[in-house]
Amino acid sequence: MNSVPLTKYGAELLKEELHQLKTKERRIVIDAIAEARSHGDLSENAEYDAAKERQAFVEGRIAELEGKLSSAQIIDPATLDADGRVVFGATVDLEDLESGQKVSYQIVGTDEADIKLNKVSVTSPIARALIGKSGGDVVEVQAPSGPREYEILEVRYV
């Protein structure tokens, strides 16, 4: 099985979700199934069907999270020393050469990517363009609106 790269923070989020599913959601689903069974005929019981679907979702998500965590390669960005190069976990300060707009992105695993928090997936076009580059380099990113050029202002490991 391939290792799944995760930041330390991302791994903690997945562990919290797994704990929540195992300790709370699983109990809620079991109670809902028991309640639905008490209503009698299961063949025409929509509540029972919905509870069983929810149970399948919860158990599937638990299995998915356990699989990801068991094969996770957890990386703490604060301990990285990549000589100023962009690597997984790094936070990169960029300037759009056309507009002059400045932005910072952290390169994270696919499960923790959230553009609203400026966390981009390591598989995204911008991250693929940045990996291996250093401060001062200019990179071209194939964006949906066409190619864009960014200058790497700073690479931080926080």
C-alpha cells in the first residue's frame, strides 16, 4: 500500500474524526437501528433503511480513516530542513507577477486541503509547479483561466 503523506496537524484531525465516529456516531446509529426495529415490519420501514444506510456510511468512513492513518507518512513541517526548497508541508509566500497580488499556501495532503485556509493539495497544479523550487524562483502554473506566473518570495517550514 502506498504511504499517504499527512502533516502532523492533518493526522490529528483524522484521528479526532475517527474517535468521534467510533465513540459517538456508532452509538447513535446503533440506537437508531434499535428504535426503528421496535416499530415492527422492517420491509416497509424507512427509518430502518435510513439507519442501516447511515451505519454503512459510518463503518465505511471508519475503515477509510483507519487505512489512511495506518499507511500515513506523518510530516511535521516545523522539523523540516530542506535548504529553502519547497517540499511537502512547506508554506510558500508567492507574488502573482501579472497582478502583484501576494498569497501564501501550505502544501498538504489531499485529505487536509482547504483553499479557504490557504492549504493546497500536494497533487494540485500549483503545488506540483512549486515542489523542488526555492525562494526567488519564478514558476508557471497552469490555471483554469490559463497559465499564470508566480515568484516565490519565501519558503517557510512552520
